[in-house]
Amino acid sequence: MMNCPKNLNACECGSAEGERLKVDALTLLEARREVYVRRGRRAMLQTMLNGNGTATADDVRAAVELPPGMDPRCFGSVPGPLARAEIIRRAGFAKSARRERHASYILLWELADTDKAIRWLREHPELLAPDEREGAAVERQYVLFDQENTTPTAGTVGAG
């Protein structure tokens, strides 16, 4: 219970903090990889609508091609907003079919509301990556943080 702001035991406090950190990381990934996360959500919903109503991360990985060097963990943020909007829900676990996952278990998602899924697809069209836009200069989204510019420290934030 020491140093816990809510007087929870260490496990409960650590779990809440871990969940907050995960949400923060997925939010950052989604913001930096918006085009590919949107494609992943669209692929997940289309797989469900065109198939048996279920999908996994394997389906998203098979449907969405990432540029060389882009970390596929950005797809971790695909199902969250769809689940919170009650468009999909967890349906258990399935063995991954991807060789690099070594038949590990991954979440199986199922369609919870067909009408909401169709509406979401209509309201969230495919996005073009910067290098896919006509006449656009090629921009790279391979790293999460700009390696050339440093992040300001607490002492310099707002100074200027």
C-alpha cells in the first residue's frame, strides 16, 4: 500500500498504471500511424462483414501492407475504439496462423452491431499515406519520434 495514491495494494495499483501506460502508447501509435491504423480498422470490419463475423490481428496483418521498416505494433490500437463504440466485442482467443507468432493465442473479435460497422466504414473512408498523394513530397512515418529535434525539457517548456 506504500506510495499508492488510491490506497490499493501493489498489484491493483500496478495494473491500473500499466493499463494507463498501454493506452498512452497506443494513442501515440495511432496518432503517428493514422493511415495504417485506419486501414487496419477498415480491414477488420470488412473481414467480419464479408466472413463469419469474426476477425483477429492476423486478418489485419494479412490485409494491410506496411512500408518497409514500419513496426506492425501500431496495429495494437486497431480494435480499441471499435470495441468502445460497441461495434465489435471480444469473443475469446484463437491460435495465430502467422509463422512468426509460433501458434500463440491472440484475441478473437466478433461483430457486435452490423449497422454500426457499416456506418463506421462509410464515415471513415480510406486515407492516403503522404507518399501516395499525388504531387506530394515523400514523407516517412517509420520512427515515432523525430530523431533530429530534441524534446524540450521541463525547464524549457513555455520559454520563448
